Amino acid sequence: MGEDRSQLLAVYGSAVELTNAVKLMLREGHGQLEVLSPIPLPELHELLPQRPSSVRWFTLIGCIAGAFAGMGLQVGTVLHWPLLTGGKPALSLPAFVIIAFEMTILFGAVATLVGFLVNAKLPPIEKEWYHPGCSRSDFALLVWHDPAQSDSIERHLRDAGAREVNRGGSGLAQRESVNHE
Amino acid sequence: MDGETRIPDFERIETTVLGGLLRPGKLYLAFVGLTLVCLLIGVVAYSQIILVSIGVAGINNPVHWGVFIINFVFWVGLAHSGTLISAILYLFQARWRTSINRIAEAMTVVAIMTAGLFPLVHLGRVWLVYYMIPYPSTRELWPNFRSPLLWDVFAITTYMLVSIMFFYVGLIPDLATVRDRSNGIIKRVYSALALGWRGSHRQWHHYEMAYMLLAALATPLVISVHSVVSWDFAVSLIPGWHSTIFAPYFVAGAIFSGCAMIIVILLPMRKFLGLHELITVRHFSLLCKMLVFMSLIITYSYFAEFFIAWYTGNDIEQHSFYNRAFGTYGPLFWLMIVLNSLLPLTLLSARLRENLKYVYVVAVGVVIGMWVERFVIIVTSLSQDYDPYAWGTYAPTLVEWGILLGSFGLFFFLFAVLAKIFPVVAIGEMKALVRSQSGESEHG
């Protein structure tokens, strides 16, 4: 996020209040918002639209890589070190499908995990605003804004039912109720 | 529904689930002590194989696969139900899984770890296990990729890794909850495990996609893994094993035994961790219905095996199945029929499904019955195959019984440890379920 922008973190006691606050901020023209919540909030999909998660592309590429790696390992091995048993051809493709399948799943799952961590920015490289209640029963709205508008935005956030509002400067001011993970 | 009435729900879920976390009571410590004694017996028994030889086990020609392979199939099977409940029911959006999916996933991880030890035990000279791993070596001796035993290496390793990943990804939001409720060194440990989870809508967006994809990958995997295990048998030419029905038959058996083991674990946990609100009689009733359904599939498979043996007109195949029912191990076969085919049918009665003590007895019976089933399949087929001159019998030795006991000790020990350090119910999912059932989102 831009260094010249200030941040306000408003904490709400319910998802309904949070959703109302998001609507209010959007109506006021503050589109740079982030929501923190203990559960996924499907009703925010329309208000804060996101592109389909790119984790699926990681999965697809992982699966394709796994299939080729699994088949390649077996084909390469039997071509270089043929081990002839039971009168069967060294290149027994139907039998090789099984290990190729397992490798498809394994690589796909590892790629999914990596894709999730990369996209969700876990673990975070730089400090980010956080409220410890948001893993429990609180809902928070983080608003990036022009510093000159801080007072009016805070008023709006409190009007929408915020239990507390934490202010940050252009950096990340430490506040008691805010953890920087 | 407004925030004031919802928040206590969220807090009550947390308090209920996390109440017993990291605080071992006397009963818990006594249970862990018991599991460690069993594990120690297993270690002492296994040390005999290392110090003396694999000859201390009862396996010998013609029955060269005994309790170790039975245990392997048994524990792999138990692992499958975890994936069924957590992944397959997730894809089918069966919401009742939310109360029990974490325990099922933990069971999968622990059971597959326990299962993975048995091929190593069965090897005898465990220090040569690296022969199975395909890597360029000066020996220039590569594994045979046409062998089901090598398929097993890939299948079981993949299953274990994917199960751990699935378990861990599901845990991340809950680890953040524990982090934010704790202090000091415990907070630091859970902070590291939670990877800095904040619960932002961006994170939830990718989390939901990743969880769904892992479930989608785990579902065909679970089918493939026990199919591969069944091919350890079916690809050979032993009468009673060489059958195309083996893959679905084994997968059904795995899910059947897994459902029973879930009940065996859930009931005491519910009682001792005070999870009555989250794990209700309805959950057990639904698990019982799954148990009955799988029992019917298993019973059909038993029938189909005998029918195919008769229909082939092959003397050796027919003898193999006659021997299974009326030979040396006949009583075990009939015990299997009683425990796996008849006893679960009593759960068709709704009244009995709600009698949890009775349900527990049936579940324990099925777990025993499925172990016996693997004994019957493996031992009877090997004891009398083609050549009457080479027939023989097999009885496990004390070393094998000790290792079996040790495997139960290991399973329950690992499970008890996991249940103490990780939330046993998926808190985040449970909160979302409570919210959706309360209809709050509709008003949002």
C-alpha cells in the first residue's frame, strides 16, 4: 500500500455492522479497504470483489508437472537400467500410470499449498495491521485514506457501530490493541 | 440475528473446544501412560527382530505374510475414513462433518504413520529399506516399477504427505485463534505455527480455494491408495487374492473400518473433553448410517467373492474359498461375518443408533472384525494354495502380538498428543456453520 496513506482500523462486534461499515466507506469513495474476520464472509464477495483465486493455477501446473515427473522417472529408469521380469516389456506403460497418478496428486497438493501461502502472503514479509480479536469474535475494517480525512472517516466508522478505532500514521504506529504480525 | 446474541456462540465454541487444550488432567495422563506402556511392549518386541532376526515372527513358508501385513492393511484402512469425512463429505457439502472432521483428519495422519511402519517391520532388515527408493546409485539396481510393492511406496508416501498438508491447512485459522488466546512461550509457538494468519478477506478467499482443491485431490487419492494396497494381493496369482473385485472391496472395507474407529475415538473424547454440545447423538446416528451402508457393501463383496469362485468352476479357487469358510481358520471367517455383516445391521434400528453404549460396542466389534477379515484374506489364501505338498498353517508369535499391541499404543499416544496441542474441532468452520444456521448473513 502507498507510503503516503494513513490507516484506520475499526473493530466491530458483528459481521452485520462490519458489512454496513464497508458499504458506508464505499459510498464515501474509500475503496482501499481490507476486512479481517474470524470466518469467511461470503456477503463481502460482491462489495469487495476479487479475481478468482490463482491457487488453482498452481494446482494445475503442479499436477501436470507431477504427471510428467512420475512417468518420466519410470520411463527414464527402465530405458537406462532395464529390469526384465516376468516376460513383460521394460516399457510397461499401463503399470506406470499408477505411480504417475500418485505423483500427479503429490505435486498438485504441494503446489496448492505453495500457491496458498504465496497468495495469502503467509508468513508475511512485512508487518501488517492486525487485531487479535479477529481470530475470535471480532470483525475489523482497515481503511487506507488521505491523512487529511482521518477525523471524518473515524466519525463515519464509529457511526457505523465501531467499538474501537485505531489510527496509524503513514508507518505502522504501535497501539496496545493492535498486534503487528 | 444481531451481534449481541451471536458473540456468545462464538465464544462458547472456543471455550468448549479449547477448554482442555494444553492442560492435561489426571485421567489424560493415565491414558497416555497406558499407551506408552503398550508402545514400550511393541518396541521391546520389535527389538527382537533387530537383535535376533525376522525368524522370531511366526511367518514362514507358505504363510510369508502375517500379522505385520495384516496390521499394515488394517491401519491404512483406518486412515481412509478420515479423508472420507473431511474431504469427500466436504465436497458434498455435508455440513454435519464440521463437528468431527478435525478428529477424522488427525486420525488419518496418525493411522497412516502407524501403517507406514509395518512394511519396515515386515522387511526384517530395515536398514536396507533404501533399496526401495529410486535414486541413481553405484549398485545400478533400480526398483521394479511394475511391482505393486513399489506402487505402495509411492501411494502411502503421497497419502501421508497430502493428509498432513490437508490437516495443516485446515488448522491454520484455528492456530491463530489459540495464538490470540495465549501468552508467553505458548503464544510464540502458536504464532510460528499460524504463520501470521490475520483472517483478511484476501486470505480467506485463497484459503477456501486451497482447502477445496486439497479436498478434490485427496478424494481420488483415497480411492487409489487402498486400491494399490489391494493390488499387492490381486496382482499376484494366489487363489483367493487374484480377483478384479479387490480394489473396490478393499476401499469399502477401509471406509467401513475407519467409520467404526472414528466412533471408537469420538465417544470417549466427547465425554472427557465435554464436547456434547458440538458432537451430538445425531452425529453418531449419521456415522452409524454410514457404517450400515458400508457393511452392506462389504457383505455383498463377501458374497461376490464366493459366487465368483463357484462360477469359475476352477477347483483351486473353489477350494480356497471352501477352506476359508470351513478350514483351519473357519471360526475366524464366521466371526468376521458376525462382526462385519450381521452386527452392524442392528443399527438399522433408530432406537439402537441413539443408544451410544450399544453403538460403541458395535464399533469396537467392527474394528475387531475388520482386523480379522484381513487375517482371513491373507492367511487362508497363503496357507493352502496350489500344491497340497506345500500347505501349512500360521499362528502369530508373542513378538507379533507385542508389535500389534505396540501399534495401538503408538496410534493412541500420537492421537492423544495431537488432541492436546491442536483444537479437536474446527473452530473457524464451526463458527461459520453457526452463523449460517442462524441466518445472520442473510441480513448482512
